[in-house]
Amino acid sequence: MKKRALISVSDKNGVSEFAKELVSLGFEIISTGGTKKTLQEQGVPVLGVSDVTGFPEILEGRVKTLNPFIHGGLLAKHEEADHQRQLEEHGIQPIQVVCVNLYPFQQTIEKPDVTVEDAIENIDIGGPAMLRASAKNHQSVTVVVDPADYETVLTELKADGKTTLETRRKLAAKVFRHTAAYDALIAEYMTKLAQEDQPEKLTVTYELKQHLRYGENPHQQAAFYQKPLGSNFSIAYADQLHGKELSYNNINDADAALQIVKEFSDPAAVAVKHMNPCGVGTGKNVFDAFEKAFVADPVSIFGGIIAFNREVDGNTARKLHEIFLEIIIAPSFSEEALEVLTAKKNLRLLTIPFDQGSKPERKMTTIEGGLLVQDQDRYSLEDAEITIPTKRQPTEAEWAALKLGWKVVKHVKSNAIVVSSEDMTVGIGAGQMNRVGAAEIALKQAGKLAEGAALASDAFFPMDDTVEAAAKAGITAIIQPGGSIRDADSIKKADEYGIAMVFTGVRHFKH
């Protein structure tokens, strides 16, 4: 009895060559629809599925392979005498090799004008059924879902007339990952279609983008995965123009820098170190913005990440070249800037399409044994219900400083305090166990620049001690959520020093 291979693929790269090699090894090819036509056009002898099942394709091709003559051949244990007896009794021939990949559901829903009907029609049914059946029966069946594995399968078949169990098991595992990812995308699409925000089961899938040398530390293994259909306005989809491979910490820091620079419409530069901003500046151009970000903390910026929201020009590139940086992110780099910056062998240069905007995605944080899921913090000052409980209102200049500080503070690890002028940060206190401790760090860093500056706090003041420290440093305006049972004490203290204080009603914890 001839050996059989079933081939039905949407990705036809290399499939004709694969089929021809199988034929030369004594396999009879079974195929369907477009794959059958492609193979016939390439001179491959093909047996149609309907010829095997004795039943025509029906319901616009929705039903063609869901048949005992196919699934019996896939699921029969080749070493099991009773299975072989049943195959013989019913006239079913075993299938030794299965090569299937699925309807292009992801590519379909990526289309901007896709209809629900078109998306639904591209949910494959027969393909996953054949793949899962073959993978379950991998003791007897070699199943291939990825064209990259054609060569391995052919090499082993040519050498021994069969594949090894180790290879079949690896291929089966890949199949189950593939079908799980396929179903996860469908589940996500249908969940959104049904407008369910918190389904009883959360299925997510990611695709390997990069093997990393290590994680946060050299003793930790790590990899970088990207979300299918994820936002192009992200580090996961950035184009790297130059420099050595990104590390785990690089990716985290680069993402942090990008999320902050997204807050600004004017030319802006953001410097990040260990996922906290160390300097943020805005200006009439990127050179001006970067000078301010640099002055904000010329020590911490060393070995940091810089993100711009405008093209980096030659003048700015020469300034950047003077200091040691890990990564520079921008929408683009001028030819002159590239010539200057690529002289540094290891400096990574990343471009990201700032004109595309972000897709709304939920933030996922793993804990041991679980997953926390929340909306991203997109709440801005424009969304807030502003109140001013103090006697004095902020001046126009103070408002500009308050707005800049509020944009930055929500990206600083809590407890967070940011001291800022109209166009730059001058002091940042991050990740402290108490709020006055964060304020003391930020005010110390600001030094004399705190005089006449604004102070932003990511959460309310539980005591008036932060206001006291701010006033003594020369702060003239404060922005904070309010909502403490001791707000009155903070308001009284602000009035005592003539500080204008703004309540936003919204906190920005970042853990």
C-alpha cells in the first residue's frame, strides 16, 4: 500500500518542491482546493479529497475534510492491530505525513475595511481539526505546519524512510502552539465583537521577536515577544537602524521613554534611566529640547535612553555624540545625523512611526501564579475636573510648569514627585516609601532651580510636610490629586506660603 501525504496550505511557499520530493519518495499526495490546483500546475500528481471521501465539498467548501476517510487515516495508530483491522474493514488508508496551515485569519482582520462576514469566513475549521488529529497521533504521523520544517522532514525521510519520534514530537508541539495562537486571535476578535471587557477566560498570544542574551541580570534567561496586530507605535515594532542587539533592560527603558515622549506635541526630548525619567525638556526644536533634558540631570543621563518626537538633525546628533548613550529613539534621523551617530559602533538607533498613533491595549503584569490586567493610564489633565482650593490661582507660567510636571509624574515610579519649570524637569524623586522622601530627593536635585518652579505629585499628600518642604525650597505652585482626609492641612499650609495649589481629582500610581 502506498504511503500518503495530505497537503492543504494557505502559505504556498515551497509547497510544490516539498510535494515533488514526497512523490519521489513514494508518497501519494492528497490535496484540496487552491493547493490542489497549485500542485497540478507544477506537475505534481494529486488525488482530490473528494476522490478519497467519495463525498463532494459542500457549503461553499466549509465541509470537505471532516470525514472518517480523512480523520480515520490521521488518527489510526499504525502499530495497533485493532486500528489496522478497522481501517481495512472500512476501506480507509492511513496517512503518514500531513502538511497543513490555516486560513489567513490574522491577515484578514488586519485589513482596515474588513467586514465581520469576511473575518468569520476566514476562521478555519477543517485545518485545525486535521492538525490537532495529526499532532495527537504524532507517534504515527508527521505533521508540518511551518514551511521552515520541510527540509528537516525530507532529510529524515530520505535517510530512514521515516522521521524520528523526537522530530515528530517537536513538530506536534509546534502544531499545538500554532492552533492555540490561532484560536487566541479568534477569541480576542470575537470578544471585542461581543463587547466583553473582562471575559471569564483570557487568551493571549505573542510571537517570538528576539532571543535575548539574558534578562535583567546575566543569570536570568529571557526572550522578547511581540503581540500580533499590536501597535506599530511601539518598541516591539521599531526599526533598528544601527547598533548592537537590544537587551532586556534596553527594551524596558526604551518603552518607558517612548511612553513619556508620547505625552508631548511640542518638540520634546526624554531621558530615561532604569525605567524612570531623569530629564525631560521641550523647546522650539529637538536641539533646544535635548539641551534642557540634559541640563535637568547631566549625571544620570550617562548610559541612558533618549527619545525624541521629531527627526534628529545633524546639530542635535553632534551634541548627542558627546555623551555615552545606549539608545536614541526618534521618528527619523537626517542623513547627517546618521553619519555622525553611526560612528559609534554600539549605539542603537531606533525609528518609530509617530504619525500612526497608539492602539488601545491593556497592560498585563505577571505575578507568581497569576496575571494582573488593567487599562493603560491614558488619563490626561484635559480629562480631569480641575479645582483650585487655595487663595491664589496659578499664573500662566505656573500653569505651563504644572502641566509639564503632571505629564511626567504619571510615568515615574510611586511615590513620585516631579519639580518642573515651563519647559523642563529640574528634579525628580522616584520610588520612595513615603511622599516627603520623594519630595526631598526631587527638591535637592532641583537646588536653586526649585525657586519659582512647580511641584507635581502622583498621589495626594497624607500630611502637610510635603507642602512645607516645597515652600522652603521656593516652589510657588503645586499640582496633586487631592482626596486626603487632611487636605485642609495642606491647603492651609499652601496659603500660608502663598502657593497656588491645583487638585486634579485623579491619581497616577505607577508600581
